[in-house]
Amino acid sequence: MKTLRTAILASCILLLPLGAQADDPLPRAKPEAVGMSSERLALVRQRIDAEIARDQLPGGVLAIARRGKLVHFEAYGYLDKAAGAPMRTDAIFNIASMTKPMAAVAALHLYEQGRLLIDDPVSKYFPKFAKSQVAVLDAKRENIIDRVPAVRQITVQDLFRHTSGLVYGGRGATPVHKLLPEGSSQASLTMTGDEFIERLSGAPLLHQPGAMWDYGFGLDVLGLIVERISEQSLGRYLQENVWKPLGMNDTHFVVPADKVARYAKELPIDPETGRPQSLRRLTAPGKFECGGGCTASTADNYLRFALMLANKGSYANQRVLSRKTVEYMAANHLGTEVINLIGQTGDPTRADYGFGLGVAVRTTPGISRTMSSIGEFAWPGASGTNWWVDPHEELTVVWMAYTPGTIRWRYRQTINALVYSALVD
């Protein structure tokens, strides 16, 4: 009976207007007032609740804004399924690589001050990169048979757009991958920023700088450049220049003790593989604040950040970047000569996208497996979180959920279909 009463209580709580748990980042409006269908948006809860009932994900939070109005801000399922704790709209999630666009904005903030240039060589800040070499692999890509000098130096633009050759060790099996840390979070746990730069600069590049989009440590290095120029930690710089002005009070590199009760928990077993899964708990500092994937945030907070970009650099009368800088950030920076592996080593749901400064950019109305418009931009997180801005539709969406395995790609498509299907004008 106790279990039944707990389940009934949880169900009742989930029916309450959960938007009251967090400050709405925008004025609310009925969907019909901004060209969306309430009836079609109701399918979101139907679909997600069904997935939660099948133990495919513990829960989530979805925020949708259109034409400057908040039309949907709801929680689904459980904050902690094992404890029976219902999800809440102010739940805190590891956002993984959704950290990257924020690190990019920090760097662009310095760019606007003339303190950082897009074509600066990385060696200007970390001299050991001046003599970078590129690995030559055998035909089976199993051995490094030579190292040749880079044809040019890695630039700041390469860091922004993942064309540096500094690839994630966990995204491939070549001897170069094996010389590098698995990813941003692992790197920040095992080495200081100086040790990280030493490790990267001492390994050969997998590709010539500028030759190939291949997912990697660019935004981590860029975050350390922000620290070098500003003489502040990346977190402090973001706090003073991005998070605080935008009211992002629940975005942190380390989740404070008084907020841990709102920290969401993943399912202990991957529903697709049946294997144990776990996410790093950001309750203690790493050895450096990685710009590639080491922050936690809420749907409300990240919506504020996304709306700042949607509004060309300002939100709630706070300007973070200029209009032209945001336009530059969200433009495609991959020339036709760049081999684009975004769908192979990055995110399959962004296959055939271009890439700007820290964000993927849609360049065609078709081809991709998701709906949106030319000019839509975003970059998701490996924990399962996602967001996007569609300027043409005046649409901004944030989805917070823990689906850290390959299942996350299914939910990116599912949420995309449900949201765009609700557009009627």
C-alpha cells in the first residue's frame, strides 16, 4: 500500500502547474497567440510520459518560446526515480557540451574588446603549439609511421569550429586517439589546465589544421585562453559577463551544496544496452574548468542564454554581445575545402550541418533527420540535453533530460518532431 500511495502522490504532483517552481524567463502566452497549437503540444506529455513508463528515461524538462513568449514550460517524470522524487522545472542537469556555446560566448566577449582575434595562433597563448606536428598513419590506421610539420598553425577559429586536429580520444581508435584524454570531463578530473595543454601540445595532430571538422578539445583550449587573457577562471569570467547579467543563477561548474537536492539523477541502467551508466556529479571542482563540457544548469537558465542569442546578443535589457557578433557566431565557418565529420564524430542528428563559432548551423532545409529552417543553430550535450534557436520561426527550445547513451539521438528527433508539428502559423 505504501508503494501505491507513493505512486499516486507522485502522479498528483506531476499534474500541478510546475512552472511556478522557477521564475519564468519570459511572459507566458497561450500557444494559439503565437501560432502554435495547444492540442498538438499536449502530445508532448503523452509521448514523453509513455517513454518514462517504459523506463527509457527518468524524466525531463521542456521549455518552448516563440515570438518572445513562453508557451510551454513543463516537467515530466522523475528527478530521482529510485526515490520517487518528481521532476521539477528548476531541476539541475549536467549539460555536458552545451557548455561549449557558453565558452564560445566568453571568447567572443573578449573578441569584441579587441583582446582576442579570430586568426590568432594558439601558440600566442600557449607557445608549445608553435611546432605542432601531424601524424602519418599506415594504411590500416593502426600505427603512426611518421610525423610531419603542420602546414600552418592552429588558430582561434580552428578551436571554435573543431578544425584544430585536437580530437577527443574517446571518438576514435587510431594511435593518435589513444594518446589523448577521452573527453573534456575526464581531462578536467585528471589534470590541471597546464598539464592538459602539455598533453595536447606534446601529441601529434590527427589532421592538418583547418582540413577537417573532427570533434575535440577546441573549446577547452579556448576556455583556457579566456583565462589567460582575462586573468580569471573561466567560471568567474562567465559569471560576471554572461550568467549574472542574464539571471542564470543556477549555472555552475560546481553545484553548491544547498542546490544538490534539485540535481537530477540518471537511470542506473542504459535502457538500450542493459549496461550500468553513470554521469559525473559536479559537486566538487575538477582540476580545471573545462569549456568543453563541465557545467550544470537548468532549463530556465539555458533558455535565458539561448534567448540572448536568439535576440542577437541581448536579453531582459542586458546586452552580452553585439548583433553582428551573434550573426558572425551563427554563420557557417566551414569552407567547401573542409571535410565535415560532424555526423560521424559529433552528433548524427546534426549530420550535414555547417558549423559556426561553437554552434552547428543548418545550411539546407532538407537532408538532415530533423526539421528546422536554414540558419537554425545549436549544440547539444552528451548527457542527453539539447537546445536550438530557429530565427526564421522565432522559436527557441531547451530540452533537459538524462539519456546519456545513443538513445539521446532518438529523443533529439522526437522532441524536434513534436515541437515543429505544433507550429500552425
